[in-house]
Amino acid sequence: MTLTEKDTEIIQKTWTMVRADSIQAGVDLFRKFFEANPDYVKLFPFDNHEDIEAVLKSSTLKMHAGRVMTALSSIVDNLNDPIMFEENLQKIIISHVQRNIELKQFENLKLALVQLLMDKLGTNIMDDQAKESWSKAYDVILETYKKSKQNSQSS
Ligand code: HEM
């Protein structure tokens, strides 16, 4: 699956709008992710795993949300540069394979991310074409993750 120049342009344009308030967007992303998948909260080093509202207000979550947003920004910024793109992605993937994060969990983050973009930007900007571009780009992450997991299990 290859991203076209148009896909890249759409992704970079829409991401620029969302990352303008990066920490808030990151917190909103985790709100969606945890509300849809409450059991994932336990994977993170938060003090009180039971109370999602408290987690979302914590400085630990804000710091983590910032890191995830920065990582996503590097992926998006490097869509036009296959070598940097691959390097960036591999770094993130290796650290998550080592943490035993499941493919399903990555798939569920895709749902939260696309929903975040739709809520922030509306369906005029996040139209079917934009949704498709994001979906294709995230599927590259999923494919790479699947391969990395298989390699780590067979070695
Ligand atoms: C594109 C998707 C993702 C990106 C860009 C991303 C990014 C990051 C970054 C930058 C870090 C901190 C640096 C590091 O340790 O590597 C991190 C840590 C972490 N991520 Fe992700 N992540 C993604 C998906 C996920 C998913 C799906 C899960 C599982 C539910 C997850 C769980 C974790 C956990 C548990 C940590 C460690 C937190 C800590 O110890 O503070 N990540 N992630």
C-alpha cells in the first residue's frame, strides 16, 4: 500500500491543525482511547488506574500525551522521506514490541485517532478522502508492527 502525494498533503495539513494545541489534543486522544478501552489504563504507570478522570488530569498523562504527539508528529513530518519515516517508525515499534503491546491495541488507537481528527476538524475537513488517507497511513504502522511482532516471536 502506497501513500500518494495527495494523501501526504492531506495528512500533513490536517495534522498541522490538530497539533497546534498538541498537549490538549494528546489528552483528548487518550480520553477517547481509555474510554473505549478502560482496561488499557493499567498498562501505563499511573497512580490511580480506577479513576480515568484523575488519570486524564495527571501530569504523568500530560507528559505521556506530549511524547506520543511528538512521535506522531515525527511520523507525519517524515512521510515524504522514506528513510527517516522508517527509522522513526522502527524506534516506536521496537519499544512497543518489547512492552508486549498487542496489534489489537494499536488497531484500537487508530479508531481513537481518526475519531479525534473528526471531532477536532469536522467532517468538512475530515471528509471521506481525508479519512481514507489517514487510514492508509495508519495501516502502514499496523503492517510494520505485525511484521516486527512476527520477527520477534520467531527469533
Ligand atoms: C502510533 C501509535 C503510538 C505511538 C506513536 C506511541 C508513542 C509512544 C512514545 C513516544 C512513548 C514513550 C517513549 C517510549 O518508551 O517509546 C510510548 C510509551 C508507551 N506506550 Fe505508546 N505509542 C503508540 C501506541 C501505543 C499503544 C497502542 C499502546 C497500548 C495500549 C501504547 C502503550 C504505551 C506504554 C504502556 C508506554 C510506556 C509508558 C510509560 O512507561 O510511561 N502505545 N508510546
